[in-house]
Amino acid sequence: MNPPSITKSPPNPAWVLCGYLVAVFVGGALLAPWIWTFAKHLGPNSSLAAQPFRRYVDRSLLGVALLGLWPMIRSGLFPGWQSVGLVWGRLARRYLLMGLAGGMVSLAVVALLSLGFGVRTWDSGHSWSLLLSHAIRALGAAIAVSFMEELLFRGVVFGSLRRRFSFAPAALSSAALYALVHFFRRPEAPDSVGPWTGLEMLGQMLSGLSQPAQVFPGILTLGAIGWLLAWCRERTGALWLPLGLHAGWIFWFKSYTFFTTTVARKGTPSWWWGSARLHDGWLTFAVIAVTTAFFVGALGGRRNPATASPLGNDA
């Protein structure tokens, strides 16, 4: 007689996600001083050793976040690539191109309005070699950043929450986290680096969120972007549309100050136009709101029948 099989209950997605986030922030901050020390010993005169300590904290957090994806996937929450939205289906190319066009066009509108109203002026003094160099860097950043952030925030974070909660709280929570991490402050270099310096600097980086004048309206814009990307992930059942949108936006974030320069004018409402960072003006927020309305209308209110429940939760 065969012994009865024991079915292992799936882990609680919320607890797994909380553990992952704690490991990323606390573990990454504790690891940064060791990486800094290793770099100093390995090449004291190298460009790597000359980097400010906050960059070690940034890269350490990112490294732990990427390495932590493997145990997250092995936890049982994500049984395959489809569960994180990375299966190349018949509509994948269409969604990818649709998102790329939407991302490029939406922020191009912000740039064109800034040029048209004389807030910024076109910078045409770049050589062909400089244009090529910028195109390579901007495209590389668009591809790399969009892939890593979509896999992390829409694939893992939103995906974990969506297995436990309905769309609204899952999308709002993942969008809030996505917006918050983009407002880390850049603290001054510490006088010395010890085992706990990473945690101290992490606290200083997070203190940037306590300065409303520097946070709004940019945090609302990035929150709206995070919600739209989660909605596209939900409706299409994959990451390709969010990836395209994100890549188009990243390209403009990297190119805005390259192709345009600011014009000093008295009375220019910076709260409306924003700064060179592009995402911190109400104009960009308004354009993202219109972009959201467009994609909500384009994709409709019902899911694709082929991916009726992409995240295994019809709540």
C-alpha cells in the first residue's frame, strides 16, 4: 500500500514578499561596507575604488534584489516563466511595440510643449559621434533598466501581492513601492566606513521622503506610472506591454537634457514644467494621466480570453 502523499501548502505571498524586501534593504545595506572594503584592497587607485560609498549601497541593494529573485521563484509562488509574465506569446511583439510607441510619444509631447513655450531650447551642437554614443547609452539603459524593474516590480512584487489580494490593493502597493525607491536622497560621503555605515546611509537616503517640496508631484507621477504598468500587466497577462512603455520613458528620461537645454526666464512656473529630471512637473503628470486613459480604452475592460487569469487570482 502506497503511503498517502503529503501536499505542501503554498507559502503566504505577503510574508514571502515582506521577507524579500527586508533581505534586500537590510541585507544590501549590511553588505555594502564589505564590498567597499574589498574594492579598496583590490585596486586602491582604480575608478571602482574612487566611487562614493552611496553608490556601493545602491549597487548592493540592486545586487541583493536580483540575487533574491531566485529564492523568490523557488518559493513556489512562481511555477514558471509565464507566472512572471515572460512567455513570448503570439501578441508579445505587438504589445512590446505598442508600449514602446506609447512611452516614446507621451514624453515627446512634454518635450515638444517645453520647446514650443520657450521653456527649453533645442540643443543642436552635438557631433555625429556624440549622437551615436548617446544613442547607445540611452538604448542600453532603456533595455536594461526597464527589464530589471519590470521583472522586479510588476513580475515579482505585483505578482506576489496579486496572488493574495485583488487588483486594486496589489497595484497600488506595488506602485507606491516603485515610486518611493526613486526618491532616495543622495547623502554626503561618510567620514569613515564601518560595519553599520550602510544602514546609517540607508536611513539618510530614505530621509529624502520627508521633504515634500522635493517629492511632489514627482512621486505622484511615478505612482501613476507604476499603476498603469501594473494594469497593463494584469490585462495582457505578460510584461511585454509594460516593458515597452517603460523603455520608451527611460529613453526620454536619459535624452531630455541631451537634446534640450533650459532657458532662463522670469516667472516660468517650474511647478508646471518641472526640472531637467522631466518627471517632477505637473505637465508630465497630466500627460501620464492621458496616456493611462488611452491604454485603458485601447485594451478594454475585459482581459484577453487566452490570459483570463494571468496571476491565478480572479478576485
